[in-house]
Amino acid sequence: MTLASKIKELRMKSGKSLQEVADAVGASKAHMWDIERGASKNPSLDLLGKLAGFYRIPIADLVGENPNASGEPEELVVMYRDLKELDPRDREVIAGLMEQMKARKQS
């Protein structure tokens, strides 16, 4: 799930309007709208912290970096656990493969 869709989903589940969220975190409604639709791809860490606090979740959950967060696909959680057990050199090889795959996907 993208950051944009996660933030929108959280807002919708909370029943808050864009304006209510914007006011709570000290941002403009337009900026929050840009974030929710993916037009603003790099919100500040300060804003992410305020959003996480507003929704009472860890920042790692908000940005999709917590493999133990609810809603994460089980196969990814299993892969994460397996990666932790590998030798650092093996993890480097896998990281290189992932970078190649991401680059291929973007071209």
C-alpha cells in the first residue's frame, strides 16, 4: 500500500475530513490533498510524525516499514524473518537483485 493510500484510508476510517486532519497536524488542506492523491511524494518527517500521532500508530506502520503491522501480507512477513537469519553478504546479494528488479520495472 502506498503512503498516499494509507493516509487516505486512515482518514476515511477515522471519519475525519481533510480539513480536520490538516488542522490537527498543522498543514494546509491542499497539502494534505496532494499527499493523499500521491502528488506530494515526500512529506517531511515532522509531518509524518504528526500524522502518526494523530492516528495513534507508529511512523513505521504509516510508511509501510513495519513487517509486523496489521494488514501486511503473511508471505512478506515470513520473507522478512528469513532475511534476518541470512549472512550479511547474502542479504547484499538479495538487495542487489531487488534493485535490478525495481529498475527493470521502472523502465
